Amino acid sequence: MPHQIHIHNYSSHDQQFEHHGNNGKVFPNLIVHAHGAISIPAADGDSGALIALHDGHEGEQVEYTKAGFGGNDFIDLSNILGAGGNLIVQQVGSPDTRKGDPHFMQDFNRAWDKADKQTRDGLKTCVHLDSKGNVKRIDAIKNFPKLEAFVRHFANGMTYIGVGSWGGSPGNPHDNKQSAAAKGSKDLLVVYSDEDATPRTLPKHPAQNTVKKIVAQNAASDSNDLVEHDIDDSEAINVEDGPEPAEGAAQAIAAPVIQKTHAPEIKMAAQAPITDAAVAKGTGVTLINHASHEQKFAFYNNYWNGNGTGGANFDHPAPVVTVPSKGQKFVALASSFKGRVQRGTLLPATWAEFQLKASNDGKAHGDISLEQGCDGAAMIHATDGSGQKNGFSHDILKDAPRAAIMNKSNGVKALASTMGNWMAGPNHAAAEYEQKVVGQKHAYILGGTGTDDTASANGRFEIEFFEN
């Protein structure tokens, strides 16, 4: 389904944005006229960034991936490159997906006014003032640790301030939450303002027949399909479709990541605990480690489950168990468990997805998924005597094309995500390679169909992880 990104400028001056696309592509800059708006196309699978420019300097930016993992949009607002204005992003009609501080520069100036001389002196090389002594622009936060600490006093949890979890660093948990996905794929709303970037209205019917000239500073780049329109409140609809969030709610607006679930649906409480009853009934998983070294395995119970969807858990593994080389271990789990197990806690990784008691037939159901990467072969087996199994046992990493590889932050070799996530968009080379050497029948590579389900009537699985 085609979607658009609607970019609104509430300020009294024209605002220019750099527009970066997939795989390092740089489009011509965008200009949004004062009190105007433009719309640009955003197809499913597209990733990119819109970076506000201030006197030629990069500032606040919107980062997006359309219909990424699980078919969901990934959006965030980042100030790691600096700031000179206020910017937010959200899905149209979904204020709960909003990212960004709509009063960032005002909040910064208030904090600056209260700062002592020592603090100001420590920031004078990266904070730029106008003729009246007001802060008009700040440099890239990522280059100035003192500036990062200063900004966290007022914007923590509303925008990317540090670099987040990346390159082996765990990052700041408030930044990491900015990577959480929205629900589904929709049009996106971006609002820039010098005063208040809280969304007001969005035109019902943007003019589709007026294409304006844009600033082509990169002659070798492709052009955007740009639709420009003025904001007309007489034909406007409320982009909120819901009440304003309570004061302070912006620090908890990151929506959970949604994953398409491949087994029959079961509703559960978040983080169902391992109980004595679970051990007595024997529901759980036997992990088998075929590697020549011991391995840690992390279980992730979904945050929530719906009809064919689930709120994937990326930050609360429980339990994490160690299995010795050539060994095995039974892990008791509550029958309500619905989620996955993977090698360690880092992505990309091969997922063994499963639930232990489906609502329709009471059986355990599971599969192997490569949608969030592959760090080695895995198989899932029923233990009820039916002989059902799926997955693969051969090493596909050794001959993988370079374009398909995205090593983990600890240096371990892996194949990139075929669906995309907060780290990168979909890797088509990985998808094509995996279709050849594994195939959709044996593991989910793209989409939610075509992979054989493994069902076990006794609520138990054996899951094998091979050398990696």
C-alpha cells in the first residue's frame, strides 16, 4: 500500500531538509515554505532520514523505515547531529507513536538560563548564541559528552541524545527505547517549528497536481516526487484522532515492536513467569548445543499478543541459560510462554519462535525464523512422538555473499535482517541467499506464510543450535 510522509513547517521562514535514502542514497534537499507543507512518497521497505539545516549546519533529524520488521513502521527523532529548531514525527492519526520534544529549543534555553558560569563555559564551543544571548543552535551532541549530559536534564526519553545501543556499547536505555516500532504501516507526519511542533491539522486532500522545484545540491542524486500544499484549516482534519497525551507522557510514548506471529494465537500476560506448576507439567524446551564451545541462550517472552501479531521483546530476556559444548539443558517455561529463544542477546540472530499452549488446539507450535538475521543453523523438534520438525542444520554463513553479512556488535559473523529493524532496512542480498540455501519452507525468510509449522501435543520442544 503506498504511503506518504507529510512534512509541515509551522515557522515563518522557509525550512530546508537534507533527505537521505536507502543504502546511502542522497536526494536533493527539500524546502518547505513558511506555514506550508509538502508530501513525499514512502514505499514499504523504504528507509531514510530528514535532517533540518540551520545556516548550513545539520541539526535535528527524523529517521524512518517504512513497513520494516513485522510490517511495522520504525520512526525516531534524533538530536545527535545537533539542533536549531523543534521537530517531531509520528504516524498520522496516532499521537501515541510521537517521537521528539516539540519545545526542544525553548527547553534548552530555559536550562541554559539556569546554568551556572562553569557549566556555560564548558559548553561555549558547542552552543551558539544570537545577538540577544539566546541559544540559536547547538553542535552535534555525539561529539560533546558535556553537551549530552546537559541535554539529558530536559529531553531524556523524548529524543535520541546519545548513539544508543551500537558498536558493542549498551547505550542509554532512554535512547534505546526510541527504536521501538509503531503499529503497522501508515502515512507519517513530520512537523517543524521554531515555537511549538505539536501537530495541529493535516489537509484532507493535498493537491496532487502541483510539483514544485526543489534545491538540487547533489547533482548526481535522484529527484523526489514532491507534492506541496498550503495548510488550509477549512479543509483540515485532526491528525490526533485522540486526546492530547498528559504532561510528561512523551517520556513513555515509544510503542512496542510488533512482530507477525506464525503460530496460532494465544493471549497471555506480559512476561509470564516460570512457575513450579510449569516444572511439574513439564512444559518447556530442551536446548541442544552442537557447537564446539559453550553458548548462552536468551528466551524472550512477547510483551503482548494479538490476532496474528505480537509485541516482540528486545530488551528483557528471561531466562538466559548457558549450555556447555555438545551438551543439552531442559528449560522449564510457563505454558503461556509465547516468544523465542536465540543465541545470546545481540542481533542479528536466528530465532526459534514458539508457544507452548495454543488457544485453539492446546498444542505447542514453533518454527525457525531468519527475518531478524542468521547467526547459525537451528532446528525445532516435536517431542510427542509425531516426528514433526523443521529448520536446517548446515552452515550457511561460510559461503554467504559479503553484501548479506552484518556482523554482531561483538564481532560474531551473521547474516543481516531480511525484514529490517532500527539498525538498518531490509537486506535483499541476505533474503535472496537464504531462499537459495534454506528456502521459505524450512524457515521464515520473508513474510508470514510458506513455512511448515511444528506442533507438539505435550507442550515440549527440542531445539538444536549448530556450530556458528
